[in-house]
Amino acid sequence: MAMSRKYRRVNCHLVVSRILVPHDGTEMSDRALEKATEFARALKADIIIAHIVDSRFVPPSATLSYISDRTSLEGAKTELVEILKSGAEQMLKEKMAKIKAEGIGVDFILGVGSPADEIVSIARSTESDLIVMGSRQLKSNIIASLGSVARKVLDTAHCPVMIIR
């Protein structure tokens, strides 16, 4: 069958060797990790799981300047971040063990900062080919339903982003 000039067949291949999965400990993140594991198995790709401790949950330095006992509060802030990172590391090691048992290469990265910015930065620095992440539904409209982190990652990432809901 001859194709008209208006339509041409184009071969397009997406090569995926590294999949980044942001994971915040939620069920949606678990779903995204399951889907990424399916893709990694089929594409023979590696997975990088990233957990970002949201620095917005701890008081910024500007706020601390108005508190009389800044030193102890700054120490508490640092301790809180370390506690959160330690808990995340334990969770990620458990997730990694399951994925490794399937013969898939997997590693994890812990970061601190704005989650969307850190996810995009990690995707670039690790040369990830795909980001697979969960998003909670906020409204009935599909575009409006993406969480703020998922939306920002979708808008700023250098690679394709798959949102799992």
C-alpha cells in the first residue's frame, strides 16, 4: 500500500538506559517504582531512586535570626535533616534489595532542598533518560491534577517524564 505524500512513516526510538524514580515514601511513589521496574526489566535499564528531604519544612536561616537561641535551633534543624535522611536511606535500601533481586541495576541518591529542583538536577547529573514519578490527584482536571512537584518536574526536566497516578 502506497502512502500519500501528506503522511510519512518515521522511525523513532527512545533509548532508555537509566530511569530516575523520585520516591517520597508514599503509595504513589511505590506505584511509580513498580512501573519503573517493569520498564527497566523490559529495556534492560538501570534505576536510580532519589529521595529529597524538603528543606522547606525546616526554618530558613532568615527566620532563625529572629530567635534568641539560634545556635540550638540551627543544631536541631541539622539534626532533623540527618534523622530524615537516615530514615529515607533505610527505606530506600529495602526498596533496592527487592529490585536487585530481580537482576536490575539500582542505586539511590539522597538530597536536601526543593524536591522539584533537586529531581531535575539529579536527572541531569546522572544522565537519566526517563523520570517515572507518582503524583497525587488534586482536582478533576487532568493538567490541574498534577501535584506541584510533578508539574514543575514535567515543565523543567531535560528528558521524558512519566506520571503515575
